[in-house]
Amino acid sequence: MTFSKTALVAVSLAALVASGCSTSRFSSMDDQQPAPLTPAPSGTVTGNQLPPPAAPGTTDPSQFPTAPANSQVASLPADGTAPAGAPDLTAASVAGVWNASVSGQSCKVATPQTKFGAGYRAGPLHCPAPIDGIKSWNVAGKQLTLYDESGGTLARLYSSGGEKFDGQTSTGLPISLTR
């Protein structure tokens, strides 16, 4: 028994018309309202007047909290050379996102392997001065150097083992990077 295409279309249309174009699968939801949400807990908000901002370059480091007693930054040799046993660095070993600590203040620094100037682009994330000005980074031998917008050195660091770098900013503040 064979059916023509026209007969199949006609039978299909007749079935569709006979069944109607409405559905009852959503009708039970029309009368229901969703349950109310539980409000999020809220705390007390207080307001205090902030002190005026310091002029650029006049920030007093003593204003900031110090590093916790269990954090340590390795001391560097006074002549700026690499500490004994510091490994040679590669760009791949530095690339990534680091937890930075400068004089006890924490932030993050992104060090992607995107070429920029004589090194690679860098991005400080909510960092205090002076590392808020990091624009690029590069490695040479055992040293990781962080640079500002004009290519000036902001900090020099050396690997202190594993996923940690320690050093000093150009102003003499201790700095460490960990991940």
C-alpha cells in the first residue's frame, strides 16, 4: 500500500486541526507564584570621613600595616648580585599571576609572555606604590626585573626556591612574589 505525498500532507493537516493548537502543559503554572526568596544577610554600614589623599611621591610607608610575623623576604647581597644558589630564570618560569607583597601590602601581578618593548607586558592588580606602575618585566640570568612605563627599573628579584621571588624595589622596599 503506497500513499502519495499529497495524501500524507492532507492527513497530517487534518490531525493537527483535529487536535487543536493549544496545550495544557503550561496551564497549571499560570495560577502559581514562585516562593519568595530569603533575603541575604546584611550587616551594619558605617561612614567615616577619609583623610585627604597624599600628594604623589609623598606616601609614608609607616602608614601601612607591616607583614605578618610568619612572612619572610630573603635579604639580597648589598651589591645587588644574585644570592648564592639562585637559579637561572626563563620567561616561561616567570609567566603567570603572582601574589605580590611590598612592605606588608598584598596585591597581584600578572606577567604574561606578551612581548612589550625589551621584555614582556606586566599588569599590577590593585598594587601599592611603587609597583602599581609596573608596565613590563624581563629576565636576565638569575634576575627578574620589573620596569615602569619609561623603562626604568622598579624592582629586582631573584628566585628563592620553588614558586617564590624575593628582592627590593628601586626605593629599597622589600618585595616578594609567590604563587
